[in-house]
Amino acid sequence: MVTSSSTVAIGSWRLEPSVWFVLRSVCIELEPVEAVGATMNGDRMTPDRIAAAGNALASAKTVFVVTGAGISAESGIPTFRGAGGLWEGFRAEELATPAAFEASPERVWRWYLWRREQYHACPPNVGHWALRSLSLSGRQCLIATQNVDGLHRHVGHGDDELVELHGCIEKMHCTRCGRRASLPPVASSPPGELPTCRECGGLMRPHVLWFGESYWDGVLERAAAFAQHADVCLVVGTSAQVWPPIQLALFAQQQGATLIDINPEPTELSNRADIYLRARGGEALSALLEAAGVPLSMPEPEAAG
Ligand code: APR
């Protein structure tokens, strides 16, 4: 984790100067969401939009994908914002900040282990499988996810196709030496004692990016390097409230990608997208694959998950 004084703050998030330099060119004023809603209310996935998005995808060799909590909503995982969202029942600053961990590592660990247990009961949904099918279709794909639930991994995306921008709930890292490790299997949690580093004895913490922290070294750079050459950029299920992932999408668009936003509720990004599909992730992605002539491959319902 880099926390140099030369980092650039965007809200409560920080970027290293090199990445900020690349991305700041797309740091533009987005339209307020009310204005977007006014023009898009009533529109859903019109056939012409699906056809246009399908055409773009059919001819794309390189696809950059940004996902947010919405893609996992159909798996039963609550989103963060809005009615029923995680941040409605919990205060982020009391749980997802370095100060919260310092004040009570036990409390923070309990919350993450509780969330992890919930995630284990939630299988990937058709949206995850559609993205996997896309990468199996011969196109080069990179998924930059804001989610820590690991569901993209569950369907088979490896490190070469995945950037976990905000970390992963299955991992932890040492607060002293930074060493990363996997959490023990769910059955053995919650741990009787707080986990410590095998190498240096330091306290381990969830490998999740908290509010006010810098992105880990190389994470945004890797995503931006791929985004730069993308033919299509798909954004699925994010409220566009956290800037760096959205800037990656806008950067891809600025560099020539067709930007397709999928969300049942319009966000500030929707109006900037070349094509906005107002629908749930699973519904829109399966329609998109069909329009692009990409077969959807997923296990039979009883075997799913
Ligand atoms: N399909 C697609 N999108 C959906 C669906 C669905 N079935 N259901 C809800 N959504 C949309 C909502 O309309 C909303 O715009 O998903 C979005 C979820 O927004 P957030 O809860 O804000 O999640 P996200 O954008 O991923 O949050 C970004 O904020 O709290 C931090 O670190 C946390 O990674 C998270 C980041």
C-alpha cells in the first residue's frame, strides 16, 4: 500500500500521481443524476440499443469490464447504497476505515467474517457467467471489479483476467510487513484470536481497500493499460459514486472504446455512455451476448454455484 504525501485525493480516495496524470484528462463534470433520470425514465433495453451494443461486442477483440455491487445483486448479495443497501444498516466510517480497525480490530474482523459467510451462500448468477462466456469466446477481456465477493473468480476468471480494485474478502494482509495470505476455510472462523503474520508476527487485516486509503501499487495502472486498448467497455451495476473505477471506464471511452452502461437505475455515468441499457445485469448481459452471437455457457441450475 502506498501512502506517500504526493498522492492525489479524489473525495476520500487517493491516486498515485502517475495514474492520476493518465486519468485526469477524463475527470469531467458528469451530469447530475436527476438530469439523467429525466431523459432516461421509461426507457429500458430497447431493441435498437441491444442491437447497437451487440454489434459493438460482435466486432470487439478486446473488452474492458468494470463491475460493481449490482452484478452480484442477483446472487443475493446486498449492494452498498440505496434502500436495503449495506451502508444503510452500517456506518462505513465505523467499519471500513483504518481508524475503525485501529479502534477495534475485533469488531472489524467480525463484520468482514460475517459478510464472508453470507457470500458463501450466494452462487454466481447469469451475469457472472455471461462475462465468463465472453472471455471464452476468444476475446481478450479484463474485469476490473469493485466487488470483494470473489464471484468472478468462482466462474473461472484467473488473475490474468481480473483486477480486484478493492481487494477480496477471502484474503488478508499484514499491517506491518504487507504480506498477503488467504483466510482459513470458513468452518474455522471466526478465529478465537486475531490472525497474525506468519513471517513477522504483525496483526493481519482484511485485504479490502478502506475509505481514505490509496489503491495498491499497480492496480489502477494495470487496468488503465488494458482500458487504453479496449474496443468495448462494459460497466455493470455500479452507482458511479467511487471515482477511480469510473474514470477507468471514461478513459477507455476516450481512447476509443464503445462505453456500454448496464444498470436498472440511471447513474451519473449513464448519460456519458454511448449505450445505456436500463436493466438488471443478468438480463442485459444475456441479451447482449445473444445479439453478439456469443453462446452463453453456464451450469444447469441444480449444479450452479
Ligand atoms: N443489476 C445491475 N445493477 C444493479 C442491480 C442488478 N440486478 N441491482 C442494483 N444495481 C445497481 C444499483 O442501481 C446501483 O447503481 O448497482 C449499483 C450498486 O451501487 P453501490 O451499492 O453504490 O455499489 P458500488 O457502485 O459497487 O460501490 C462502489 O463503494 O462502498 C464502496 O468499496 C465499496 O466497492 C464499493 C464501492
